[in-house]
Amino acid sequence: MNDFHLCKWRLCGPALGHLWTILVGIRQTLDQSSSCVAQNFWTTVEDPVAGQVQLSGLYLDCCESDDLVVLIHGLGGSAMSAYVQEAAYAAVLSGCSALCLSMRGADGSGEDIFHGGLTEDIRVALAAPVLARYRRVQLLGFSVGGHLALKAALDGVDPRLTAVAAICPPLDLDQATLAFDQPSAYLYRRYIFAAMNRVYDRAAARRRFLTPARIVRKARSCRERDAVTVVPRFGFRNPEDYYHRESVATRIHQLATPALLVAASYDPIIPARTLRSSISKASHALSVRWVDHGGHVRFPAHLDLGFGGPLGLAPQVLQWFSRA
């Protein structure tokens, strides 16, 4: 395991973690001269409870590319989240095709809900015929999407998977939930819950097997919310059973696919203390970059992770992918 610490600025601390987390990203648009074709992506998951569940996304097809980068959002996000779109733009600029994938229901369709270990959506998306031509696949996930990317590698979702990168991911879902439920994270929790509630309301209106939205909206902590959403929907005994069975932390020593973890030292949502124990148990397949000047999935435009090439989070990750 390679643990490399970055701190090029004298001013760093928890306050900067909050600052970078709340900065609004600038949505990039594809250069009209690009040979990449943007199109809607659709496929269907066969679920034992829900039946057919439709997945959606945005597929950016660079016709000459043999490489596909799949972008996975975090809780409250979707394929259209700014941080996902920015990374897709960087992938296209590097010559790769990109799939911005919405996990089930995250697009607001009301199809279903997902959880932090549900890699079946990624497996099914990669099996879509339109993606069959790619020889190499990389996953780039943000926050819970980063946890999903790492777990997808552990679950062996596709034989073409050559590398994964996780940006500010939880590793131990129990420890991450304890931290996120602290009073200090109240504003973040309120913001993310509001986004999740909008999506959940639509799913609960369509899917009668889900807990009614009026009950879910009463949850004041992540653990309470998981107890009335993820646990009954996916058959876990309780939140602790969910966290133990699905956490990457319990299997990180088995990681064989090259993986990059980028974490902010002062992340207010996924604190560093919730990661260090799991990282210490990881296999040598995991490389780690700690960044002092950044927040939750937000970093300066000139970020240098030491991989050469263009600066910035996504360009640096893509440079690492090219070497993995």
C-alpha cells in the first residue's frame, strides 16, 4: 500500500475542509469539435423484489477509444451531478469514452432505491451490448460512489475492469455513519437528506414495497433512515447488519484490482479518522493520496497528485488510470 501525503499550502485545517466542500463546481460542456457523441443510456436490472428496474445515464462515446471510464455518483447525486459531469469531460479530453451512471432511482424516475454496496447495477450496466466493444474499463466513484467502485472491484463485476478510483469514500459504513450523524454534520446531513427525500418520494409513490415517504421523512440520522429504507427493502436484519455485510472495510485486504483512494485530510463528511484503520489493513493494490487543501469531493483546480500530466482531480486520476 502506498500512502503519500500532500500538503503544499501553509493554510490548512478543518475550516478549509468546509470551504472546499461547499464550493459550487462549474459544469463543463463538451467541446463541439470533439469526436465524442453524447447519448442517453438505458438498461434494465432484473430484481427479485422489484422485477424490472430501469437504469439510466449519459454515455459519451469516443468512437476511436478502447477504454471506458464509468462515473458513479454519491448519495443525493445522479449522472447529471456537476462533479460527475466534470470528470466525464476530463475523460473525453483524455481520449476515453465515459458512462455517467445513475444508480437505480437516483435519476428521479421512481424506479427503486439503492444502497452503498449494491454493485449489481454496475455489473448490469457494463453488460449492456452498447459497451461490449471496450477492452478496458475503469471505475471512478465519488463518496458512496467511491465505496461502490471499490466493492465492484472486490465483487468482480466485469473481467475487463483494470483499475478503480475512489474519491472521499467511506470504507467502514458503520464508522462513516457514526461520524455523519454527529451534530457537527447537521447542515450537510440536512442538505443530502433533502436531495434523497425528493428521489425517495417518487420511488415510494410507485413501489408499494417501500416504506411510506412520510415515515422516512421523520428520520433525523443516517442510521434511522437506513433502518426504515435500506434494511427492509434489501432484507438486512438491522443497520449494523447492512454496514457489516456491505462495507469494503471487511474485505479490503482481498483487493486485487489496482485502486486509488483520494481523501481530504479535513473532509467534514467522511473524516480521516474513519478511514485510517481500514486503509492500514488494505492490500498492496491500494494506493492512497491524502490532500490537505480540499473538502468532500472538492479540490483545487491545480491539484497535483504526483502522476504528471494535466493538473486537477479528474485529470490526475485519469493519468493514474493510464499507468495502472
